[in-house]
Amino acid sequence: MRPTISSERWPLVVIHWPGPVELGDVDAHFDELGRLLESRIGNFVVVVDVSAQTSPPNAVIRARAGERLQGVTARFESRLGGVVYVMPSSFIRGAITAVHWLARVEFPFAAVSTRAEALAWAAARVTARRP
């Protein structure tokens, strides 16, 4: 299932990853995200809700997500205030951290257990200056 992206609360971009995703879903998601960010002006913070994931993505999916994350980061890093993940499972948090390591991201990111925590973190990042 393909993730959904909402920019209704811009400069917050809220992404919901449904249950298991296929490799094509990863590519379609990052393509859509790139188009959205190109169409908007200003800084933004991303909230990624992966709470519907019951198991971490396989190594192929993680590697592709890491590659695509690098591409988006390279294009929009100067505008990216941070990324926060909603994931109740510490096992899933570990998989997401691995993706970030693979992508060698240099933006602020956090992993929290509820959407409310994520939105609070994101709201604080919207106004924060990057080092």
C-alpha cells in the first residue's frame, strides 16, 4: 500500500505509511513527496506515522528508502527543519534508525510513540534554526 502525504498543515508535512509496502510504493512515495516540496515555498518539518507497521521493512525496502531519502535530502536539506517518526514499536524504531544511518542524514530527527508527541516535536522544529 502506498503512503499518503498531507500538506494541509503546512509547514508540517504529515505522511502516513500503511501496513506493508512494496518496492514500487517506496519509489512512488518519494516521487510524490519531491513534487509536493517543489511546489511549496519555505521551510518545512515532516511527521512520518508508521504506527500501522507491524514489522520492519525487509532489507531491500530499507535500502531503497535510504537511497530515496538521500535524494530528497540533497534537494531540500536547506529547507528541512527535521523529521519525526511515530512508531510505538522499538523494533520498528531500530529499522528506521538503520535507514537514517544508510542515508547518512544530517537533519534533526526523532522517534516517538504517539502522533501528539510527533506534532509537538514538529511544531517546535518549525521555528527552530538549523545549526
